[in-house]
Amino acid sequence: MRKFSDEERERIREKLLETARELLLKFGPTKTTVRDITEPVGIAKPTFYQFFDAKSDLYVEIFQQELDEFAKTLESELAGVDDPQERLEQFFRCYVEFGEGNEFIQEVFIKRDYREVLGDVSSDQLAEIERKEMEVLVPPIRDIQARSDGPVSEMEPMTVLGLMGSALGLSILHKDEYDEISATLDEIQDGIYPHLQREMITTLARGLTVEG
């Protein structure tokens, strides 16, 4: 069995993740084999298992990388925003921008059921995905709850996330349809979709944080 230096291992590991991400988006997990992933990297199929126990481990790690980047963005964007309504609005905007701009998240988590897309991911891995997601999303919600006297202060964080997903997530899912409608209308200059997103973000954040 070939031995790799730490530098080689890191380089190969990152290249495997990069290749797997590209192939997953292009062909899906069931049509992507371990050999498909290893050939562009220049290693043999058996060598793959020096880096990952299974193909599904790559997908879980890719998702974790995407969430880590989102967590950094959230921390940066929320820094210095003290007003609970403004803070929640910014949280929602980050969520929307992440969903709109990240191709992996679009394909795997918004347009489809990730449990189907990721194929042979185990129940333990699914639980780890959900745990990691909550690690990123719940603390900012709890922080906003602590700053607000509005309805959000008494809600479970999962309720807030559910409202966010139901309103903003669904509109992301149907963005193309809104864009088609916008092409036939002149009333809203910048398009229906961005207009609705702005209004939903403002209305939802105000309704959750302003004391009734």
C-alpha cells in the first residue's frame, strides 16, 4: 500500500472532494462510481479507501464544508447588527443568498430530498448532517430570541426555521417560475421574485420580533 506524505494526503483529499462535488452535480450519486472520482485525481480505486470509508462519506464532508462557509458568512454579516428585527432580516437574507448562490445546496437540499440524492448515506450520517445544520442555524436564532420581546422570544428555534423554510425556501425553489412571470409584467421593475423576497423577509422579521 502506497504511503503518502501529509501534504500529499491533504492535496489528494481535497481533489477527491472537489471531483466528487462536480460529478454529483452533473450525474448524481447513483451514476457516479468511486472509479469516476479517483481517475481524474490520478489514484487507483483501492487507494480511495485510504481517504474515505465510502463514497457517501465524501458527500457528507462536502455538505459540512458548505455549512462551514455559511457559518462564516453568517458570523460576518450579523456582526454589529444589534436590533433584533434587523438581525433577523439579515439572517434571512444570508439564508436566501446561500440557497440562491450555492449550486450544491440548490441541487441537493432545495430542489430535491437530500436523502434521495445522497443515496447510500447511512442513518447515522443523515443524523450527523442534521446535527451539523442545527449547529449552524440554531445559535443565531437563540441570540435573536434573547434580544427580542416579540413572538420569536417564546418560539422553539425549529419553528422559526420552519417558517423561514416555508416562506423563503419555497420561493427559492420556484424562482425560475417567478422569473418567467416577471418577463410578461412591467408593474414591478426589478422582477416579482426579488420583490417578494424583500417583502417576505421584512414582514416575517417584523412579525416575529416586534412586540404586539
